[in-house]
Amino acid sequence: MKVVILGGGESGVGAALLAKKKGFEVWVSDKGKIKDQFKTELEKSNIPYEELQHTEEEIFDATEVIKSPGIPDKVPLIKALKKQGIPVISEIEFAAKYTNATIIGITGSNGKTTTTKLTYHLLKTAGYDVAVGGNIGYSFARLLAEGNHAYYVLELSSFQLDGILDFHPNVSVLLNITPDHLDRYEYKMENYIHSKFRIIQNQKGKDLFIYNGFDKNIETYLQGKQLGIKEIPVKNVFHTKNQLTVGVSEFDTTKCSLKGQHNMFNATCAIHVAKAVGVEHKFIQQGLDTFVNAPHRLESVATIDGIEYINDSKATNVDAVFFALSAMEKPVIWVVGGVDKGNDYNAIESLVLEKVKAIVCLGVDNTPIIEAFLGKIEIIEETQSCKEAIKVSQQYAHVGDVVLLSPACASFDLFKNYIDRGDQFKAAVFDI
């Protein structure tokens, strides 16, 4: 059996390592350049690869093709492979064949990483044999290539879910569905919604589905459907005076690093998962007390001269900014901008008018933001770097204010990615 892997990133190399371990003939092909660290791994494992091209005679000789989540199904090569009857699957589909572990899959437009990391932390705190990966950290295939665990907590993107056939998590979590990546889905929201719901397409019997019970897109999709699995709809978040109530259990959030009602929703979902797999109350509380979120997600960088600087670079759509602004309890200097994805700023206009005293644009083309808020927010400035954005923000920020980087946009106009943008923002803050 020959396995061809399209894409030489973390997902592709993880799949290659697992396929090699299982005794398959493996070929890795990437139309772009493969990072040196991945080339070294492939060479060390004697896995042949090519970069900057796709050699079709090698690819069409495959028994099965595993494609990178970043490659859309509409690409001519993928269409041609399917036309010839060659299965094209995702790395998580391939990996799942080689484990009987309990799989917890978490998806949604926003909050996936926070919920995934917290779920993992709660299980790890309780002493469970658990690994975390998928769309964050290590690929599922790599984790399996390196050794088996009893539990896997996987962040799953819609792109990854598009390539599944038989994969199913024992516990699935659907946090929300808001417009994102619509260019991948023919600009049809229904296609994107269907993609997210693929997470439950193979669940059955005692499998558990935890979902946002007050999300309109989820509610509409589920209307009239009998799923035939266990369901926990989270219809309310009960969080008052540093006390979070989940079912009949109460948890103290005084020491919890997560901010905002949206993160209390994420925590509620993670707690439901932990309880479903048997984690005791005391370990959930201990996990909430000790959890440290991933960088670039409402990350408090520093407070300098009474002004707090918060890095929320991962907020690459309007819905994420809504959550960020909702969590703010101080006047905000809002640093926003980048590659606009067709954002509708009307959805957050009232919140911006309530919370924001100045807008500092950080992007090559800030026209959509300026047009949305001109005449509504008195101060709107344009900048082209994080250093400049911080310098301008300082002009308008006073003691007790927050300078919030929450861009609502992709980062590729001025930065390598959202991580680079967040790192440059933090560096600029520490340079003050």
C-alpha cells in the first residue's frame, strides 16, 4: 500500500511518520517549500519527499492520499484523484484508525484552543493518561506515532473535518458557528455550518455531544433532528461573584486566569467533558485554579504607568472581538486591522461605542474599519507597525485604560501570522 501525503507541514509530516511506522510505502509532496525542521525529520526516517512541485505520476500511484487541511477539495489535483477513485482523506481520519483511545473532539468558530487546552489540563490534573493536539501543537498522527495514550483531546478545524469518513470522537464539543473562512465554502454559510457538524456524523449510542444551546446557527440546524446520541446543550452560563455553576456543581473562579463571560462558557463546556469522563470535582477545581491559557488570547502583557496592555492577536474575526470587548471593564484603546475577511462591523458597533475611546488601525488597508466607525468614534488613527501603534495608543490612553490588540482581521499584510503580530505587539509594549 502506498500512502501519498500532500503537504509537508506538521499535519503531513505527522501522517508520514505514522504511515512509515505502520509499514506503508510513503511519499510526501508539497507544492511549496518544506521547513527545514520537517525535512530533517523526513530524512531521518528515510521518507522520500519533494517540494516546490507535485509529481503526478508519483501521486496518482497512491493507494490512499492524505491531504493537508489547507488544501481545498476544489483544487484540480484533488478533483482528479477522486475522479480516479483514489481515496483522499484528512490526517485525523488516517490517525484514528490506529487507536482505541477515548477521543474528545472540540470545534467551533471561536474558543477552540482555550477549551481544548483547558479540557486537557483538567484531565491531566486528575492524573489521566492524556495527550492534546490536532489543530494546535502536535498533529494527531504524530502523537500516535510517538506512543499511545488512553485519552486524546483534539482541537478540530472545519478544514480537518472536511476530510473525514469514519472518524468519530467519543465526546464532541461544538462551541459556536459564526461566519469565518467562507471563501473556502463558496461564500455559503450553510456549507460552513454543515462542515462544523461533521464532527458528529459518525457518533452513535453512548457518544456525547456538548454544544452551544443559544447559538442560532446551531439551534436552526438541529431543529427537528433526532441525533440518537447523548446530548448536553449549554443554554446558559451561570457565573456570578466568582462562582461558576455547572449542573449541580459549583466552582470558585477567583484564581482562574480566564476573563470574560465567553471564557466562562468555554470553561463550562470543558467541565462538562471532564465530568463526563469521570474527573472528580476537586481535580476540576484544582485545574481551574492552575490553568494558563495559550498566548495571544486576551493575554495580559503588562500594566505600565497605570495602563494595561492586552494581546488578543488570535481574534481574527468580528465575533472574537465581540467577546474581547465584552470582557473589558475599563475604557479601551482598540488596536484593530489587517487583512479584512469581509467583516460586518455592525455586529459590534454598539459595543464599540460603549467601550472604545479611540481606534488605532494596524494594517495596510484600513478603509473598511474607517468607513465603519468614521463619525461614530472621535479618534481614529492609522499605523503600519506595532511600535507605531503602541506609540499612538499612548497619546490617548490614561491611567485606568486598556490598550487592546484585538484585530478582527488576518495578519498577513504586515506579519507572518497572528503569532508574529502578537509577539511584535508584546515586544513593543516591553520597549516602552
